[in-house]
Amino acid sequence: MKNTALTHVHESLGAKMVPFAGYNMPVQYEGVNAEHETVRNGVGVFDVSHMGEFLLSGENALALIQKVTSNDASVLEIGRAQYSCLPNNDGGIVDDLIVYRMKEDQYLLVVNASNIDKDWDWISSHNNLGVDMKNISEDYSLLAIQGPKAVEAMQSLTSIDLSAIKYYHFEVADFAGIEHVIISATGYTGSGGFEIYCKNSDVEQVWNKVFEAGKAFGIKPVGLAARDTLRLEMGFCLYGNDINDTTSPLEAGLGWITKFTKDFTNSENLKKQKEAGVTKKLVGFELTERGIPRHDYEIVDADGNNIGIVTSGTMAPSLGKGIGMGYVKTEFSAVDSDIFIQIRNNKVAAKVVKLPFYKK
């Protein structure tokens, strides 16, 4: 089990630690609901240093990224980031990722922790363009400082204007007494804030100063369990649950990051799938009766026939009701469609809803 550079800090704070993607990670501190509310209404900090980072450099770096990702990275200016995915050859997804344009010929790819080796091998296998690839995952830490008070709470730690960084933009600047820190307005909670990339050797200083600066704003550490409830309320996909090697980006509602203005891995087949129409779709649903949907629960119609499967589900702390995402046959995917979730022996009524679940 690998540790992040802050594992000892989490343990000293009394975090409940669990194995996640090969790392020893904090799943919760004071409790999921309290931590969830901290991020929705104030400011909370996640240690997500288990995520992977690859640096791609050279004159063909963009060409390689265009070849292996579904989105069009040619639109990225320096200081911009983009959500994308790595399609495989069989219509599924190797991983979802964020692409940052660092310099003229240099890009940072941020990938899921559980897929670091798989993604590295996949991208390397397509690198016949002489692109310089560095896997810097083991050297860098990542803190997600999330919530509506994040800008105000963190402004004293940097000389740049945090409020000027737009969504999916970033700056490389001083932060918490450290030079050349990536301050990125990304995050996966839907409540605003930043992701901070710094070297492992600097992250404890950053963590301590973040908590010092945020004290007056009620800042708290937040674990992976609340990260999951927060992202699910926004209808954001989680790799391994809602998307995987067998789900196509079009089935997953990721047509907006699948750009057929260029050729990329398996683009011809995905284009055909788009033209023919998909047979199943990822939808969001809310339970209209009491119950909590869970991953792999069956989705059925009024007669009890199987029409799909739940990929993510929870009791939404901000909404006080059971919500979930799952794949259903296309004819059941329209908003307001009545579906049922098989919870043990009970058929629990639900409705397909427009994402996100949580509206600010």
C-alpha cells in the first residue's frame, strides 16, 4: 500500500484510512454528511495526491494527444485545461483525464490513480512521434481546496488574483510560500475552488498554511467518501463505476468531449455509433420512494423486466433523497421516465431527471 506525503498528517487528525487505488487514503474525518456540507457551504481540503500526472513535451506533443484523446486539444491556449477521455479500440474508455497546456510544446495529463500504469502503457504504445513522456506521478502532490469560500480563504497565500482564474483555467504562481505551484480552477465537486499541484517535499508546508489561512473560514479536511457524494450530486462520472473499458463516451453522455473534427483512436466506429444511435444511455435518477440505490443494483420497468443497472448511488446529503446514475435502454432514458430500482426484494420507484441533481 503506497502512502501520500500527507498520510501521517491524516492519521494524526484521526482520519479513517482505507486502501484506494493502491494507496492508503483518508475516507472520512468527522463524517460524510458534515464534510459534504463543509464543501457545499464553506471550504474543505482533499488530499488527492494519488492521482497520476504525465508530462508530454516536444513538437509532436499535441499530435500525440490529438491521436489518443477524444476532445480537441488544439483549442487549448497556455493556461487552459480540458476534460477529455482516452477511447480504446473496442468502443470503450481507457480512462477519463484532464489535459493542461503548460507551455507552447508541453502538456500535463492528469489521470485516475487506479489507471496510472494502464494509461501510461496505452499512451506510450501510440507514441511513434518521438514525444518526450515523463511519469511524474510519484513526485507530485495534489490538494483540492473546494467550496464557495475557497477564493476568499486562500487569497492571502498568493500574489495573483484567485478570483480572476476562470473555470478550467490555471496559473503557475507562488502559493503558501512555494514558487511554481499550479493553481487550477478545476475540481470535481461543483462548489468552486482550486486544485493545487506541488512537489511532495513542499506539500506539508502548503497544507499547514492552507489550514492557517482558512481557519477564520471554518476550513476542514475532507475525505474520499464526501468527494464521491459531491461529484455524484453534480452528475460527474467516476471511472470504474459510470465509465469503463466497455462503456462508450456516447453512451455515457460524453458526446460533448467527443469531437469528430479530427481522427483519434476508434473515432470511425464511434462516429458510426453516433449516426446509428446508442441502445443504452447513462441517466440520472431520483428515488420517489424511500431507499438508497447502490452500484450494481438492477434497474427494472413497471413489470419487473430488467432495463439496466445502477452505476453510482447514494443518499444525497444536499437533497435528502436517494439519487443515482445508471445505464438504461434508450427508450427509458427521457427525462421524467418512470423506472424502478430493485433494492433487495423491493421494486422502488424512481424518475429519470436532468443532471446535475444539485442546483446551486
